Amino acid sequence: MEFKPFKKKVWLSTPTMHGEELEYVRKAYETNWMSTVGENINEVERISAEFVGVKHAVGLACGTAALHLAIKLAGVKRGDRVFATDMTFAATVNPIVYEGAIPVFIDSEYDTWNMDPEALERAFELYPDTKVVMLANLYGTPSKLDEIVDICNKHGAILIEDAAESLGATYKGKQTGSFGTLGIISFNGNKIITGSSGGVLLTNDAECAAKARKWSTQSRENAPWYQHEELGYNYRMSNVIAGVVRGQYPHLGEHIAEKRAIYERYREGLKGLPVSMNPYDTETMVPNFWLSCLLIDKDGMCEQTRTDKLASFVHESGKSCPTEILETLAAYNAEGRPIWKPMHMQPIYKDCPFVTRKGDGRALEAQRTGDIPFGCAEDIFERGLCLPSDNKMTPEEQDVIIALIRKCFE
């Protein structure tokens, strides 16, 4: 079968707009509410809190700003340790360092690709004074949230739930973003709904919400002049951005259904290959299917070599690897990407602690021989990739992508 490159690029995940967004933006423009106050912000906060099932939501400039304020609200200070998801985007972890704290990376587990509860319990044995856990729900799949919450409660730790990728996903019928003392969602341009940017801090604590609003508007005191008694930030959400988010919310369920259909078409179309899709527990979890991901079986991997910035492979009949598939998709004008490179493998965080369910990951890693993946997160990164998951991709385009992937295994 011969293939031609797509005339129009098939993207990983892009905004899907509907029209209502423009009406709310126009209203902000016509009423001159163009700054960080206005009806759109109020409504985004109300809708977010109501949808997720928390008492308070604070609209902020981005998900990273929400994570930073969550770290501050959790009382993290310079020199503290914070347990954090290892396989995630750097934005989950960077706010820990903004406050001068030390991230301790917790390995993933194969059932969900999220934080391993067994590794988290081991981390508390190694660092019992740690009082904050930063958890991310990867690619729209909930973590084992009951287990994580129980472990945090057992050790008196505050849980911050990074639900940037998982808005609309549920665990045992409860929305992600509502399990921690603090939670966040993101409206970045590639998320399940978007404002082009923007994020929300979620909490049931009225005092935390009030502090976040104050800090996000440069910590101005209630005085006739500009009075500042603590450090503040320019983190508040724009009323214009909020208008886009407000217009997107009614379409969240529609977007999730479209993303799920993409996931199911991949799963069906790739049957018979030595691969599996990003997993979840069908009894307790309903993901939002933000990105469809592929994991190649160990015996289905061809030789692949990666440095910090380059990758190469040697094709083998009946086998493939993420590098081969991604390069093939790119050659035909379709966008995939590697799985998040684990934080313990990142040069900037190479000296931070890393914990697996077996114990101190750095010490164990130093003992290994041979160039093989160490820990679950590293293994998933080695064998996994994110597939084109844009909900404007047609079934016909997806059929071609599936055929291209199958061709890589010939």
C-alpha cells in the first residue's frame, strides 16, 4: 500500500472552537472589561468549582501559576522535600523549585502510568519528614487516588492534585482535581478544553482561596493606596481568556466523547501488533482520553538509541520503536511525540532523589549494569509514544496513521 503525506497536517492535539467563545470575548470587549476582573472570570470560577465538586475555584493565568500558589499554600519552604510524580511535564515539578524546595521523584506503575502507591509509601519510609505530595494524572487517566489519599492521610501529608491533563476524568464517580487539599486544572492550548492559556486553583478551604486571589494580584492590601506586606504575583486570569474558557465548558463532554472514539479506533486498529494502549482500570476509572498513547511490548522493540537530544534506530522485521514510528508519522505530516521524559532523567534534576517501590532509586540505579531502562517510568519512556489525538482528525486520516504504524512493524 502506497501512502502520500497528508496535505493538511494531522496534529497531536489542538484547540477545537465552537463560536460561543467569541460571543463572551466580544462582550468583554464591548463592556471594556479587558483586565483581570469581570463576569467571565466569575463564571469560569463558578462553573469550575461546580463541575469538579469543590467549594472554591480561583482563575489564574495558567496551570503553572496555580501549581505555584498551591505549593505556597501548602506551606512549602526552602529546603523542604516534596514528593512528586516522576513521569510528567516539567511544569508539575518546577514550582517546587520556585520556592527553593527539593523534589523527590516517585516512580510510576504500569496499571495507570501514574505515581506508584508502593513507591510513595517507600518514600515516606526514606524521608518521613516530608509533608507535601505533588501528584499528576497523566494523559487524562486518574491515578489510584484512594490509595494515594490514604497514604497521605496516614503520614499527615498535604496532597496537591495536578489535574491539568485530566479535566472531566473520574475516579469512582468523582471528578479528578477534587481529591487533594489543593487541585489545579489547565486551559492551555492543547488541553481538552482551552482558553489558549489559563488555569484554575481548586480547594474546599475559603481561606486558601482568598489567599490565592490576593497573592495572584500582587498581594495588594485593603488600603486606600497600594500597600504590600507580602510577596505577590501577576497571576490572575484575564477576563478575555476567561471568555474563551466559558464558551468551551459546554463542549467538554463532546470533546471527551470524540477523544474516546479516537482511543478506541486505535485500540481496535492496532490489534495483532506487539503493542498496547495507555491503560486504566475500567472498574474505577473513566479517563478523558486527552491523548492516545502506545506502549510497544519488550519483545516487539527494535534497537533504539537515545542521547539527551538525539535518537536513532535500526529497523528489524516484525519490530519497531517509538523513534521509528514518530519519524514515520512526521514524514507523512502527522504529529506524535515521545512519552514525557521522567524528571529523574532530566539534566536539571539529575541530583534530586528518585524512589522506586524497591527503595532509593539513585542508589539502585548506580548498581545496575548494562544500558537498560531502570524503574517503571524509564521503561515506559523507552517503549512508549503519544499518537495523533486531535479530535478534528477524521476516521479516514486515523486509518492512514494506523496503517503507517502497522507498516513500521513489517
